[in-house]
Amino acid sequence: MSQRIRRVLNVAEKPSVAKAVSEILSSPRKPSMREGRSRYNKIYEFEYTICGKLCHMSFTSVTGHLMEMDFEERYRKWGSCDPVSLYELPIRKFVPDDKLDIKRTLEEEARRCDWLILWLDCDREGENIAYEVIDVCTAVNNRLQISRAKFSALIVSEIIDAVQNLIQPNKNKADAVDARQEIDLRIGASFTRFQTILLKDSFVIDVYGNDGRNMVLSYGPCQFPTLGFIVERYWEIQAHEPEEFWMINCSHASEDGTSNFNWVRGHLFDYTSAVIVYEMCVQEPTATVVNVKEQRKFKHPPHPLNTIELEKRASRYYRMSSEHTMKVAEDLYQAGFISYPRTETDSFSEKTDLRGIVQQQQQHPVWGTYAQQLLDPGTELWRNPSNGGHDDKAHPPIHPTKFSAGESNWTQDHSRVYELVVRHFLACVSQPAVGAETVVEIDIAGELFSTTGRMIIARNYLDVYRFENWGGSVIPQYVFGQQFMPTSLTLDSGITRPPPLLSEADLLNCMDKAGIGTDATMHDHIKKLLDRCYATKDANMRFSPTTLGEALVMGYDDMGYQLWKPYLRAQMELDMKDVSEGKKSKTAVLKDCLEQMESCFRDARLKKEELLKAMGIFFERSNRAGGVDQHIGGEVVRRCPVCNESDMVLRQKQDGNFMVGCLGYPQCRNAVWLPGSILEAAVTTQTCSSCTPAPVFMIQFKFRRMDIPPNFDANHLGCIGGCDNILRQLRDICGTGSRSSVSSAPTRGNGPTAASNNTQRANTTTRQGPVTCTHCRQTGHSSNECQTRMPRPQASQSRTRNPQSGETLVTCDKCGAPCPLREANTENNRGRKFYSCQSRECNFFKWADSIDTRAGTEAMGSSRSASSNTSSAARRGGRGRGRASVRGGSGSRSGGRTSRARAAPTGNTCVSATGEPISVGMECVFCGELHPASTCPSRARR
């Protein structure tokens, strides 16, 4: 009875690995090849025996990650939701369109196979890709047996050992990668949307070679701490103040050579003290040898090579970037010349055939002789490599796996990286260099000086590791008690210098110590800083922040929440390591990390002014409209009832006024404009029981006491859904601070016609309903007739008109001096104009809009032309804050908006936004009828 041949689907991480493994396992024959759905991912077929079982092997590949993690389609648009909700919205893993052909190949092959062997890289990322492949294959064939091949180099011994000793995939490692991806996605998306929307339309950011309109100011939880290292060193250099110091130098020349002695004190910053000590030495210059210490010193070879050391040393020795180094190392690995280049391990296992690796290098024309000496017992050059103390349990240290004297398709950098790997390996199995060191101390007038001489006895590993040397100098022989006169004794000055900018090796070292990123991702974080113009790298491989990078870090630093520091990310990395080791669950780590970062995000958004101030130091303000006002996400109030796609959020505009707007702007322009008298506003968890579609969250308002009538409470829990009469009344009295339309969807460019129509509709609606007192809330009388309110006395003001400009001139009511017109710059009244006396003793102060309002009221009795009825708020260029009241029945404009008041019989008293009575007539100044003058048909004919 013939043995049943098992059909096995093998999947590698890259096409080149699939080809290499197939050629090794099918040797001496060549595997057959056929096309898959993807033209880049071929399918190799051959027969092979695994643990005594004959198998038909189908070998194909993916290209890195098969799946992506992202939010649902409806939330990928920046205006679709409040960025803070990105910490809770559902996410999904899916196969993107450009990899659907690979997915189809896996599905077709999996249907007719009964065994799946995964040949992915043996690290966390490889484990995660393995489970992506498993999900796709088991979805069409849930009977598949699943195994994992563990290997570290594409050499015959490793591959054969891996296929005969298959293991199970590690779900914990895959979960750790999923946790990192989800954390990075949520944090990065929320902060990127926040700072891009906040800043790009507010400033002219020209670091991209244009005005920055199409840029994205990205934020990454690893990227920003990396930027923080660069900025912090840059600030340290900028803050350094050079300080002069003085030191005493001594030299002694003899027939055997010259010795330079260093002052044991080092140096002194006080010149007088240094001079006194120096003069003492000059007066008694005889030097006496007080100590001669001879000892043997060793310079040890490096630990076995891991990823971080490879990147650091390639940067230091060859000036290669870490990103380019990893690309070259990956090429060498896939070609079978070095072991897997992404490893944290810096100690070899006892099972590793170290001498076999050295034997491969004996024929090399440059270091082959040294390799032969290593294997010769008579030289006693061999030494077992040291243990660096790190082991990721996945891969050995980086080492050569195949001899090469240089391949025809190699670039200079391929040759360099291969040379570094080989020389480093040969050095780490070599004896340390040995030297004889002599330290001599002398005494001059009670001051100690010392010098050191070194002579190398045996170079050992330094013979092959040309990148290092052991400097030293030979000094004359000295004996205890010997005396001599110094050849020179000088008082020299020096100056303190700041530390240098961070080199790439320094930056990698900072990231490694702080736990930022992994050995496989650190180079990518550095590259992103350069790509996104947050930092630059000079010819000496040293980093400086750009103005954009410095401004962003400064802004977050000024917030007091150091998001650019490494502490938060370092803790996340430790948590994810615990997930990979099964010590913590993915769910628990996600919950803790995201709650912490959501709190950071909310805090940063509340303090966004600090970020704006920091950017303002480096960049000019932009005149592009709509940036900060229209796009900054706030707290969600409700789902937009117009577009039914995006949320409506509470926002505070740059002028201090509040609104509730749709995040779908500019596609959806639905907005609710709130009273201009609001001091503070915050969305609560309470919902309105009457407004639909639910939920509509209530808003806690705090009004400026002086901007609302006295019978209204300064604190009010309100609803913007349309059911709140109090909010509607305050909107009518105080204006909205920006628009006349409240619940409609306004668009830019509304001219006078739109504003007039809104005013007409508002006043018409008011006249049709009963009159309601805004003080006692009773119907049947106006607020002017309310018995519960006593009119306030008006302070008379001496004012004239400037005959040239036509503006109001106000004089102090105490000293009679003219009061200059000024502009407020406080948080709540920025842009509002006022008059004040220049004499501090008078303490005179008046808001310009209140004075101009009364001036306009008094002028109504005169026989002025219709064109002279324009309000002073309009003449001020629209910088008012919704405080002007209605005069003569016409819509009073402030900042392009129309304030609305209730119509009253002729001679009645209307109430201003400050609660003060203003006697006006409500007839139209054009035709005498009871309607607003701004909507009078007779006005158009004039």
C-alpha cells in the first residue's frame, strides 16, 4: 500500500526567502516554479520528507505584513469625529487592496493542503505576520495543521534543522505587536489630527518648501520622544554660557623623551586663586616624584554584535545612516551571507559552532591570515566570546554565515557592512589587547601633577578590528623620590564648551537606554523625523531640530505635560514585553495605556494655547481663514442632524466666543452659534429628554455677569437642540458674537442680504408671539415695564465728534482731559475698545461700544440722513463682542452680526446687553412703520 503524500503549504516573509529555502530543501534538484495571483510572489514546488513523512511542498510568500490595522472607513476622514473618540472607536485588521492577490493565492493553496508551515522571521513582527497568514488560511480550511519553522540564517544546516524540529507559533508575541499597533494608531491619529488642524492654517510653515497647506504634522509615541532627545541637547547647547578657567601645565624633557604633567586639581574658575597657586609653584619649582605605579592593563574586545551596535558602529565608522545600514544588512541576510540582522542578543549559545564560522574566513585575502592564527592553538589567540547579558530567545548575535571576498553585485556599503560583521565576530573570539601602564605623580610646592605612559605588549584583537586603537605614549623612566626642574611651568586659560550635537550613534544609545522603540524600529523613528522636517542631519551625522520640531516640543513642554519625554513610551514598551512573555494580557495593557494617553490628549487640548504661542515664536501668523475656528475638535454634543455622518462639537473660537459646529466642515457647514456673553462652557454627561435625534448632551454655561440682564443666572445648564428658551433669549439680547443664524447651516460669503433676511425673520417671529419679560419671565409686559427691576442711573459723559475722522472723542469726567481710545488684550475682551484717562488718579474707564451706543441713541432725535445711522460697532471694523443693542428698530451690527431685540411701542425703553435701559423709538426711520429699518422696502428706493 503506497504511502499518502501530505500536501504542505509553506509561507515565507519575503519572496527571496521562499526561493532560498526552496532551493536548499529541494537540493540537489531545482524546485519547479509556477505563478501565483501576485506576480511578485512565485510558488515553488518539490517533494521533501519531514520526520519520515513524504510531503509535497508548495512554497510561497507574503511581502511583510499581510494586513493593516485602521479605523472603520467612516472614521478615517478627519472631520468624521472628535479626535478624542479615536481612543474608543472600533478598529479592524484587514487585507489592503494592494495585497488582495497574495491573499487569493494563500486561499487557493490552503484549500487543497492539510498542513501549513510558517517560515516567518523569528521575532515579534514575524510572529504577528504568521497569525495574519493563519487567519487567512484557516478561514477557507479550518482543518489545517499549523507549524512554525525557527531559523536565524539562510544556510543549509539551519534550514534543515528548522524543518525537522518544527514548533508552534507564539500567540503572546503576536498579541504584543497587535497591542503596539493599536496603541500607536490611536495615539498617533488623535494627536496628529489635533496639532495639524490646530496649526497648519494658523501659521505660514515654510519648512516643506511651500506655505504648508498640504502638510501633516504627525505625532508618534516613539517619534516625539526621539525628537525630544535632539531638542533637549540643542537647548542645552543654546543655554550654555562659556566660562573662562585657568590651569597649570608642567612639562619635563629629558634624553629619554618628554612628559606632560596634568594638574590634579584640573582647573580653577577663580583667576586670583589660580594666580596665587601658580606663583607658589614658580617660587618653589623643584618637582619631586611622590608616586610611581606600574600595572598591566587590558583593552577588551567588544561583545557579540546585535542590531543596535551594528547601527551605531556603522554610523561611527562608515557614516552610514541606521536606516540604510538595516537595508544593506537585510540584503546580505537574504543572500545568505550574514545571520538575521534584527536581534537584541549579544551572547552566543554553547551550541553555536564558533570555530566553524572562523574556518570559513581563512581564505579571505585580508583577514584570512588572522583567522588561521585564531584556529592555531600555539598562538593562544582564541578566547570564548564574552556575554553581553541580552538574549531575545529568538536569534543569535549577528555573525557571518558564508564566506565572500566580495560579490559582483555588491555596492561599497554592502562590502563595508559585511566587513564590519566579519571583523567584529573575529574580534569577539580573540584575546584582549595587553599593555603596560605607568602612572607618575610629582609634587611642586604642595601641588600634585600626574602623567600616564602606556606601552602595548600584545595587540591581539586590535590586529583584526581596525576600527579601534589603544592610544598611549612612552614616557621617561622615573623613580620614587627623584627630583628635577620642570622644562616649562605655565598658567594657561581655557573656556568651557557645550556638549556636541547628538550623533546618530548617540541618539540610538539614548533611545536604547530609555526603551524607545525596538531594535527593529529605532532606525525607522529617526528616519521619520528627517522625512517630516522635524530634524536635520549634517555631514558629521549630527542632529539639529528644525524650527518646526523645536516649536512643537516647546509647545508641549510649556503645557507642563512632557509628552516629548521618554517615560510614557518606555513604560509601554515594558508592558508590551510582558505581553509577549505572557505576564500580562493584551486587553489589560491596552486599557491602561490608552486611558493614560487619553488623559494626556484631553489635557493637551485644554492647553492648546501654549502650543499656539510656541508656534508664534517661530512662524508668522497666516491670514487663511477657517483653520483654528472651523476645525479644532471639541467635546461631542450630538450627531449632526444635517449630514448625519459627523459629530457636532463644542468649540471656542479665537475671539473667545463659543459655537457648536459639525466636524464634517467644509462639506457640512451646520453650526449653532451661542450667545456672545459666555465666559465658560463645558459639555456634561446629562442628556436632553426632549430633543431628537438623541442623545443631545447638555452644556454647562457660565456667563459674564455684566453682559447679561441681572435677572438671569450666570450659571445655566442648557441644551442647543432648540428647546432651551433661556439660551434663546440670551442669544437675542447679547448676540452670538459671530453670526445671526442660530440653527441653520451658514455658509461663508453671506452678504448684507443674508444678514438682513435673518434679522427680518427673527423680528417677525418675535412680533407674532406674546411679549415676555426677560427679568421676571412673565408674559404681558416688557422688561422695561417690569416692577422688579429699578432703572440704573446713567453717568453723563462729555463727548464730541472729531471733525476729521468722525469718531467719538471722550473727556474724563474728573479732570476734563481727552481720553485716548485703546484696545483690550485680555482673554475675555481681546479686541474690544475702551476709553481711559491717562491720569492714574482719575481712574476713569469706559467701554467704547457702550458710549457709542448711547451716542447713537441720542442722535436718533436729530434730522440726520439715513446713511448716518450706521452703528459705531460697524465703524470699528467688526471687533465688537455682541454687546450692542437695537436702536430705532434697525438691526445693530457688531462684527458683521445682527443683534435682535423685541419690538416695543414708540417711546418704550429697551434693555441693552449690559442690562441698562435705553429709551428708543421702534419706528422705522425710513417709513415710520413698526419694522426693522434694515429690512424696510423704502430703503432700497432711496
